[in-house]
Amino acid sequence: MDNQSVIQAPPKSRIEKTHDKIRDGGLPVPTTARSAFESGNGRPCAGCSETITQFERMATVIASVALRRLHEECFTAWATFSE
């Protein structure tokens, strides 16, 4: 196979991954939710599935009777989501 003919899509951003997860039903559609921000704790983000490191801000959200942890940017993408 000719390697020059293979085109790879660029990796998706955390925001795109979060929006995809909402569309696919992996995250609830945003509603009024309680949230708090703190340093990351090494757990995966509920939005993009990437690890939230201790050097990143993490939103802890109670939504749809479940505790979810998201990067700050994924939280913003989730909270402001609209089709």
C-alpha cells in the first residue's frame, strides 16, 4: 500500500470528545447541576476520557444522580452544549 495515500484525521480535541459523548448518550444532556472545582486527582474525565492530572482543574459534578469528574474545559463544553 502506498503510504502517501493514507490520510489520518487529526486527533479530536477534549471538547469534541465531550460533545460526541453527549450525543452518543455517554453523558447526560446538561441540566442544572451542582459543581465544585479542585485540582485533578488522576481519574479519567467523564467527558473526554483523558486523565485529569494534579496540574489541571477538575470539576466535580452531580448530574443525573451520578458523580462525574471533568476537566475544566470539558465541564464548560458539557455545560454549554447545544445541538
